Amino acid sequence: MLKTRQEETSLSQDMRLRARLIAEAGGLQEALASGRLDKHVETTMSEAVLLGLLRQGVRKYLAIFGHGSTDLGEVLRIYEEEGVARTFNCRNEVEMAHAATCLSWQYGEIPAVVTSIGPGALQAMAGSLAAASNGVGVYHIYGDETTRGEGYNMQQIPKEQQGLFGQLAATMGQSYVLHTPEAIRDALRRGALCVNHPCKAGPFYLLLPLNTQPQRLRLNLEALPVRPEIPGLAPAGDEMLDRAARLIRDRRKIVIKAGGGTRGHDPALLRLAEATGAAVVQSPGSTGILPDSHPQNMHVGGSKGSICGNFAMENAELLIAVGTRAVCQADCSGVGYPSAQAVVNINGDLADLGHYNRTVGLAGDITAVIGRLLERLEKAGGADVAAKADWLSDCAAKKAEWRRFKAERYTAEPLPDAVWGKPVLGQPAAIKIVADFAKSIGAAKYFDAGDVQANGFQIVEDERTGDSYTETGASYMGFAVSALLASAIADNPRYGIAFTGDGSFMMNPQILIDGVEHGVKGMVVIFDNRRMAAITGLQQAQYLNEFRTNDSVPVDYVQMAGAVGGVKAIYGGTGHDAVKAALEEAHAHDGLSVVHVPVYAGDDPLGGMGAYGSWNVGNWVDDVQKRYNEQNI
């Protein structure tokens, strides 16, 4: 039987009183400590979820409500009106999953994504691949089919099997179906460990059946799990550390591969590099972990890589792998270190720790492990960095070659383009102009998947981590533009510039509306070559032909973006000075701006940054797998 309006009002009044007490006390913990809020409450499962997440510090929700989330939406309404939680409505589930990922990744604020049952949940789950691939903690809360089995629920998976959405989510990461409201404590304990994991965080999927959301339960607020505090761990004994120290002392040519897990461990990595005399090669997701200007920084290496980064990888005798999961493009599908005879691997994940043969594995927190390793290395007499001078000199020569190569492309005049019917800037020149502008104003840079991303991580010259975010874990088109929304949600926002191609932009153009709605102050730069240039290039490199990676439909992106009230849309022009002027004008706008820059696509080498490694795809497979079988590590 449906509840009466009076009963609904009574429930709402109880929730509002709790929310008001929490707001007045300054937080849930404070309200409990002061005794103003009783630790035992009679509530619904929906409010229990909110209170449990609040105890972990989660107070921001990105939502697209549907019939599968109306009860939770009512709780969120009341708690927002009382100033305890905030909900940001969005227009696309993939977009808001990306924005939530960025909020956690860049700003350290773990939010929750809320969708209904069915297609919305599937879209959000697809978007969560970015969080899963980059080790970013985010809560995902989806509606789910009812537990009584009274018949199909609209938008559930139409199959005679129970709990299918929970199974799907469990394939992507960790999930929990709240079939029983009293299981909230266990669900949130598991969720807290997942989204706050020290080395491999990820999305946690909380499935709320439609009929259990409003179900009543007695809840002990003090028993709800808090955000875990996990100390940095390092090997207890000295044996493995001493073995690693001997390898470092004995090998002249050493390369450190700094993976995405090194983010936040900048000082420790700098100490390791200088104490060992190693060349440092970054992954696309770790640019800035060592300042670009540092003489031991060899930039990125891998299937795309760079002249200097791939040189260091190919010639090193010892690999020190730090915080890397050895994804195919980062280690050239396993053949990126043909000269390496041994590996020292520093990682908190045991599977990643043992990825290579001949490995001395040092498990634990990167900073803690490096500290212990350097202590043992110093006790053994140090690494004799002077003996590695020739190695670093050879690497420095390659870095100088790389800089000359880049400068030639950055300063190139516009190139004749068949599609545009006039000369336009090559993508390296255009990206460099925008990257330099971002540095000049202290903006964060977000790179979308595709040619813009591939050229972008070769071009950026970051002096610290956190200046560039390139979602290479999943290479999710539309991530960069969606990530701008996080700045409107964060407590301490930073101006951001999304570097996107025409294809990636069209994956999530909803940012134009959501960005204005929630007050984004940032910029989208569309590098438009009218094609999927990254795949065109791969097709031509492998098969000497391109196929179905372009279209014949021109789009006026300035008119399109300008049709959205509050968006400043500008044509960037075809030359260096024109693009710079457009960026200045766009940045002066107090809100979201879009700059459209036509860029070259073709065979001229000045139009791209090139590729320097191997990749186990297409007709390269036999060669790569043959070389993999010859590798010692």
C-alpha cells in the first residue's frame, strides 16, 4: 500500500532534522561527538547510504535521476537544502562518470555517480572504465531490479537470471547489491577499501534495488566505516633491498620507468634517479613526475614514445620499474627493454610486481620503499654515479636530438591541406601553442584520446605532476571535455583547458550545457582534422592505405558551440599568431569557452610527432611476438 502524504512528511521531517543537526555541528562526526545526534537512528536504506558515505567524507553526487533512483533523489534533495551534500545534475552518464573520475583524480575529492536502472547504469559503467584503468576511486550508485521477483522491472536486463547488473559491475571492479538494507555496513566497508586503495583504487558499484531503497532499518551511525587510513608499507627485511642495491651498483646503464602510480611520489623519484644515476622515462600518465628540464628526464617512452625515451629503454641493462602496470603501449607490448638483463620492480600490487622475469620485487608504498632502498644502497657504498656518466651523456645527446626534432615542428609554417583547401597548422605546432599558453596562465591540461592525446604527451613539458591529465588507461574519447566539469564541483577549482579532436568532442558535447549550468570556468580547444588521424596513421603505417576513418561532413563548431547560452565560441584561425590571439580572447571570458582550430592531416612529417616503439597490433604481431620470445625479462 502506498504511504500517505502525512507519513511521507514524517519521514522527510526526520531526515531534515538529522541533516540540520549535522550541518550545525559541522559534520557527521562532530554531530555524533557532541551528542546532538543519537548514534541509533530509524531510517531508510537510501538515507543510510548517504549517511554512510558522508562518514567517509563523500558529500558530492553527480546524478541523472530516473525511476530507479527517485527515493535516493528525495534524500539528496533534503540534505542539499540543509547544506550537507551537493548534487550536480548532468545530461549524459558517460560525461558525469568522467567528471567524477577527474574530481577524484585531480582534486582528491571522492564523489558518487548516481543513475537509474538500465541504459543509464550501462552508460555510467562504460564511463567508469577510465577510473578503473587509471586507478581512481569513485562510488557508482545504480538503481537495480526489485528483489521480490514479481516480474520484469522496466529496463532491467531481460533475462531469467537474478542480479545481472551486479554481475556486470563485478566484472569491471567490485560491486555490492544491497538486497538486504542491514548489509549497508559491509557494503560500505568494502567500498571504502576499494575507492581508497593505496596503489590500485577503482570504482565501487553499489546497486540499490528499487524496493529496498525506501525500506526501513535501525542504524548505528558509529558502526558505519570511516575512510581507511593505510600507512605506507615497505619490505620488513633487508635481503631483497640488498639484492636490488647490488644490481644498481653493478649496472652502468639503468633506466627508471615511472608509471602512473608514481603520481604523488615526485620527491622520492627524484632522490632515486639522482642517487642511482639512472635515466628516467615517463609514461603518458606520469609526465612531470621529474621536471622536464631535469637532465635525467628522457620524456615518454613506449609504442609512441620519443627519440630519447625509447633510446633509454632499448639500451638499458637494468630496468627499475616504479608504479607501472606495464601496459602494452608503455613497454612496447613487452619488447621495450631488449638489452635489460634484470629488473627491480617497486609496486604495491603483487601481480604488477611480478610482471617481468629476473625481478627483484620490492612490494609496498613507493615513497616508503624508495626510502628503504636508498638507505641500503648508501650503506653498501652508494651507486658510483660518476661511472654512469657516459650513459647519461648518451641519453642527453638523444634528448638534444629530440628537442631539435620538436622545435622543427613547433615553428613550422602552415601546411597545405586538401580537406581545408588552404594551409593550416600542423597538430604539433597547434598543440604546443596551447600547451605553452596553459603553462603561462597556470591551467591544468586534459588530453582526449586519439591523435591529440598521442601528440600531446610527446609535446608537454611539465615541471611537476598534476599539470597534465591524459586518460591513456582506457583512451576514452570525450574524457577531456567532460573532465572540465570537475572544476565547477571542486572545493578549490583550477582553470582547465581540454585538448580534444573533432571526433572526441562529439562524443560528449553535453559539456557545453552542463558546463554553463554548473559554472565551469575553462576552455575547450578543438583540433579539427576531420578524421580519426591516429587510426589513419596506423592503417597507413601497417597497410599503406586508410579506410573509413574520415568523413565528408563539415561542421561549424563555432556556430554549434555559440548556440549554447553562456558559451564563448571563437575561430582559432590558421596561423601561430591567430591561435594565440584566440586563446587570449577565450581566456578572458568568465565561463566556458570553445576555440576551433583547423589542423593538418596528411603525409608531411611536420604534421605529426612520429612513433618510436613497437606494438602488438595488426600486421606487426608476428614480429613483436617473435622478439618477445627472445627477451630475457
